[in-house]
Amino acid sequence: MSDDTIAIACDHGGLDLKELLKNDLEARGLSVLDLGTNGTESVDYPDFANAMAETVKSGKAARGVLICGTGIGISIAANRHPEIRAALVHDAFTARMSREHNDANVLVLGGRTTGPGVAQDCLATFLDTRFEGGRHARRVEKMSRPV
């Protein structure tokens, strides 16, 4: 798995935010794997969540970023995959906690609900925060097993 490769994907409701965050990732010197969408026409967010899940599961990317209008639908779709721990966050605190306690491997944002500056703070925090392990490790292990 390449720790310096981050996948990013969105539906039509997250396109503008995806492009902004893609630039932030590249500015950090990270390799960005853009899984789409790349236009404003209506598309189905589960398709992009599934593509992200396969990309992270296969090791083509270490972590991912998903964006839809609210972040809700795409996070539900992504979390259907046992390998994915997609965290819908709303601020830097929830982004930090998603990494420290849940070892989230996919950051989820709402393109219509999260402002650009807040989204950039969330991304930076998500990338810079390590998983604490310890008592949280057994919980993450339980989340990573199919029921």
C-alpha cells in the first residue's frame, strides 16, 4: 500500500469541494487518485463509494476522501464494505476523533453543508492525526469484521 496516495471521489453535489481538496492534497506532495465524478450532471453516489472501497481495499490508496451533497448517502454506501471506516465529519474535532479513536480510512464531507475553509481544516486534521490504538484497537477490529 502506498501511504502517499490518497483517493478522492464525489458525486455532482461535491464536485467543487473535491477540486479544492484535490489541490490541497497535491500541495502536500501526495499522489492523488481521482475517481470522479468530473462533471455537474447527476450521478449515483454509491458508484463512487464502491470505487473508493475497492481502491482502498486493494491498496492502491492508503486513505480516501468522499464527498456528496450532505455526505450522508456516500458514507452509508462506503460503510457497507467491511474494509472501510468512512467518517462523516463536520469540523476539525470530529476529523481528529475519527482518526484517533476509529482509525477512519475515508474522510467524508458534505459539499453543500461544509464550507471550504472548514473542509480544508478537516482534511489537514484527518491526514495529520494518527490512530491511538490501545483500547480502541479492539473496537476497530470488531468494526472491520462482517456481521
